[in-house]
Amino acid sequence: MDHFTPFGARVEAPPVIPVELRPRAPFWLVALVCSISWALALLSLLAAGVSTYYGISHVDQRIAWAERV
């Protein structure tokens, strides 16, 4: 089947190249992995916050003890 170009010349239609689709992961698996990764990220932030809190309170306690003496 020919088609026209903007210049009026007839050219052959380009060949259709079949593309094989890769099998995709099921939606439930993607949702599970995303949920777990978000939960781990939030737990990591919580752990960093708690660690920072205890570190700062320890330093504050040492400063208080140093001022006492």
C-alpha cells in the first residue's frame, strides 16, 4: 500500500517490526515491594530520629555534669 509524502511522491509503507513484550511482574507483587520499601524508609527515618535524640540528650547530660563540677 503506497502513501503520499508532502512532496507528492509515492513511497512504500515502512515495514512493521514486531516487538516482543517482556513478561511483567504482577500488580500485587509491585504493590507489595513498593509498600515494603516505603515502610523500611519510614522505619529508617524513625531510627535515625531516635538515635539523634538519644545522642543529643547524652551530650546534654555530659554538659550538665561538667557544669555541676
